[in-house]
Amino acid sequence: MSIREIKKHIRTTKEIVRITNVMYLLAASRLSKERVRSKHGHWYFKEILRLVTIASAHMKKKDSYLLIQRPIRNML
């Protein structure tokens, strides 16, 4: 290998490292945004669960298919 090829290889390696670091920063930014969104979504889920619980307590027919508790198959 000549010196020119070695320098070119060093430059391309530095560029790859720089691009990888930018990708890590973007992923971290997206992850933090999703954490905030999931916290907001959790509040809505609790409120909907509370309303469904109240509605099911006042129902006359208790054997509705929608109110049967099923085992959880998939967890995120």
C-alpha cells in the first residue's frame, strides 16, 4: 500500500466513525421523545381503564365478550 492509499483509508474510516456517531445521537433523541410520548399515553390508558371499569360496574349483563379477562400474549 502506498502512503496515499493509507491516508485515504484513514479519511474514510474517520468519516464512517463520524456518521456512526451522528446515527447514535439521532437514535438517542428519538428514544427520549418516545419515552415522553409513552408517559403521556400511560395517563390516557389509566383514564380509559377507569372509565371502562365504572361502565362495567353499571352494566346489567355481565357476561359480555369484551369484559372477559384474557391472558397477555405479547408484551412490548
